[in-house]
Amino acid sequence: MTHFQYFGEAYGFEVRGLQGLSTETEAGTADIREMADFIVERDIRAIFIETSVPDRSIQAVQAAAIARGHQVEIGGELYSDALGSPGTQAETYIGMLEYNINTIVSALLGE
């Protein structure tokens, strides 16, 4: 279980990853279509990019949801497999968690 899944379980969020648990494989067209359907069906307002994964797949999901008439924003980047650069809030584990939480909350509130 990833720390995002633990976060979701603790706070009542369903967590879905476009590439599942592995960031080593590229998402395919069917994966993107299924994720866009999931977003539209649940009226999700924000999706997030992991800093360790190329953002083009998430942008494709966003475009697919918009093509279905649903506005979804990219809520920001989240740290999962790496800490932030030295001198940033996410340079420590606790700082990374705080940064992720603030990013998620702000996006879901539409701030």
C-alpha cells in the first residue's frame, strides 16, 4: 500500500493511480479513458501529478475528461518516491507530507 492509499484510508478518500502501484510502466489509451470515466462519474474536481512521473499522461486524462464535458483541474504536483529539493518545504519527510496535504486540500477546495 502506498502512502497515498494510507492517506486516503485515514481521511475517507478513494485513491486511484493512473499507473497503479508501479511508476515504471507508461499508461495506455485504455488506462487514460478509464481514469477519465472515473473522474467524470464521480465529479472529481482535481487530479494530481506525482513529481517522479511524467505529466503527459495526467494531462491526457484531463483532456479526456474535458472532452466529456467535465472540468477537472490539475491540482499540483505531489511527492511520493522522492523528497523535494534542498531549501524547499518538501526537503524533509515531514515537510513533504505537509506540502502534499496542503496541495491536496487547496486543490479540492478550489483555492
